[in-house]
Amino acid sequence: MKSIADLEKIREAALERVNLRSDRQGIRIVVGMATCGIAAGARPVMMSFLDEIKKRGIEHVVVTQTGCIGACQYEPIVEVYDGDEKTTYIEMTVDKAKRVVLEHIVNGNIVDGYTIGSYKK
């Protein structure tokens, strides 16, 4: 590396490798896995999402985890990102996760009874 241009090329290559762009395709399911989420049962909820998605052969979904989402009294919390839309599901259980996969991920219908809110850009 001998110039700012070389550094910029390295930066762009690294960003491309980790895909930090905002134009991600598909659906992202983000499970709050901070101490509060784990204590409330987030780990089995995340495993339920992973199992259901695998069982149904769904390929356009990524399940990931994050730290504290900020509303500990509603844990386990799961956020579903679909393009510019974000839906926050609260007080999730293994059974609720299965229903969210079927109704929201497969059929495109938000399960309103489990949400704290839905945002459309």
C-alpha cells in the first residue's frame, strides 16, 4: 500500500466481502441475544427459526443475532427485515417462531398479535 487510492481499494474489497451494503436481498431475521434475551429464552427461539427454515427448504432468509434491542421487558425480541420493512415481534416462544415462519416468511402476512410494531419506509 503506497497511496490513499490503494487503501481505498482495500476498503472497497473488504466491504464487498462482508456485504455491508443496504441493498441486501431476501429476508433477515434478527434475534436479540443479549443477557436479557438469553435469560428470557431467546436461544430456543433462534434454534426454532433455524430448524423451521431448514425443514421448509427456505433459501432467501438469513437468521442472525444481535445484542440488546432495548426493550428488555418484551424479550425474547425478534426483528424481521424484508427490504425496507421491519417488523418487531415480542415475547417470542418456539411455537410463535414456527408460526412467524409459516405466516410471515412463507406467506408474507405479518402476525399482528405478536408484534410491537411494523415499519414501512
